[in-house]
Amino acid sequence: MPILVRSASLTKYSEIARHVGIDPVRALREAGLDPSCLTTPDLRIPEASLARVFEVSLASGAGRAESRTLGARIGEAWRLSDFGSLSLLLQHQPTLREALARIEPYRHMLSDSVSVQVEEVENTAALHVALVTARPDPGPEIVELTVGAVLSLVRAMLGAQYAPRAVHFAHAAPERLQVHRRFFGARIEFGSEFDGIVLARADLDRANPLADVHLARYAQDLLDLQPRFGEVSLADDVRRAIHLLLPRGAGAIEPVSERLGLTPRTLQRQLEQRGERFSSLVNEVRASLAMRYLAQPRQSVSDISDRLGFSEPSAFSRWFSAEFGQPPSRWRTACFARGRDGH
């Protein structure tokens, strides 16, 4: 079953693409999408096709450095209303914490790909953004767009000029950072251990002056009346949870099942009824994350081994060799060589 997302990001893409010298209609057609996606934000499109639009845009040769800012520019243009039918419910939540908690139950209205997890440590909160895609690396533009959309929600709740403590990206920095610094702020860390936003823990519970409990209840009633298209995929829910929790040392079945509101035994049973195994899903996500981390030169093989839950680098190397037919160091060298050659 394909991973689907709303086409709202493409309605933003249209004007921004023209600004940097890209023909948006041609890009969509090359990606196999109907140009109506540029003006219809509530269509459900394959996430892979959205990624293909960015690939075509980057390959167009029209302002390549500017094309590399497309994700950040779309995030900058994002508004609360771009969350579609969910926006009224989010707008009237009493705090940012409550708004973030409302996303997961209605995530199917936004994206099959995205999950947001709040991690709190002392006086700091980190909003971890994870994307489950059919590709090992979702691509920097998709990541920056998604983190940008989350930041737009943060600013809708905390004020348009709100500056987070830091914004983190696992991918390497682009050639130019003017757009990124203008939107995300000066404190951007690339080559990080996660994608997401760091803020003061107290900001999660700062009162939203626009909150209206009656409008929130009305919005929720309307959302609950809307039909849900397609079946809920438990395996995809597990994949998203593993993506978020594995790099934080919590990829075992207990924390994953807790995030999904199930007991470990129930989760195992329901997966087996669908022909899936938890260990296979962990291995799948681990392989995807391994390739993504190895493609970033700042991350050592030892650090990657630890983040993926291996007791020592040698165990990671044996597992990787069995999965990919070569040790992680050799795979990484070949990856960097392809990058230098432009392939």
C-alpha cells in the first residue's frame, strides 16, 4: 500500500518554483502527477511522487542552489490553515502540548509518512520529526519542509516571532544558508542525530490566548464525522514508532507498543494476524536508518552502531555485511564516491 500525503505542499511549491526559475507544471508531469495538485490542497498523492517533484526540480538546472532551498521556502510559507480540516482543532488547543497530541489521532488526514514525538529532559523539550518513506533517505527538501510545517504550528501557538532554542537536521548543510537562517533562525545544526526542533520545556504548556474549548470540541466533532479512506496499517504505525524510538535507545517492543497504546503481547498477536513480525519491522527500519546515517560524514560508524541498538561496532558490521553484502565502511566509501561523481 503506497504512503500517501496531502497535496497542500504542492500548492505552496507552485509559486516558489516559478520564483526560482522552475516550471512547476512540467515538474509535476515528469513526476507523474496531474497539474491539478498545484491548486487542490486536499488531494492524497503518493509520497514518492512528491519526492520525485523535488528530484526533478533539482535536476532542472534552473538555479540549482536556489532549488536546494525549496523545502525550507515551502516551510516558511506554511500557515496553520495549510493543515486543512485539522487546522481549526489545532488553533483552539489550550497549549502547544495539546496541539501536538492532537496530530497523531488525525495524522491520516495529513500524511501517512510523518510522526512527531515529544521528548522532555529537565527544562528542555525536543520535537523529534520522523518520516517513513519507501526510500532509505527521505531527502533534505522533504525533511526541511516537514520540520518547517511543525515550526509553523509552534509559532501559531507561541507567536509569529518565536525563536526555538535550536533546529536540527540529520542531513548535511546546503551550499547557501540565507533562507534557512531567515526562517529557522540562526541556531541550526546540520549533521545532527535527529530531525526536529528544540525548545524550552515550559513553552509546551504556555497558555494559548486564542484557545476556545467550545470551538475545539466543535472542530473535533466535525473531524470525527469525516470518512476515513483506506485501511489503517498497523505495520506502518509500528514503522513510524520504531523510526522515532530506535535512535533514542527505545526500539524494543515494550516502548513501541506503549506509544501505540497496546500491550506487547497484543501488538505481537495483531502483527502475526497480518503476516508481520516485529523483529522484521525493526530490521527494516534499522537498514533504512543505517544507510541514511552512513551517508552523513560527520557520524562515525561507532556512533551509528550505538544509535541503531548494537552492543558494539563489530556486531553492527556483521549485521550490515549480511544485509548489504559489504561492511559499512566500504559502503560509505562507495556512497561518497558516487556523491563526488554526481551520481
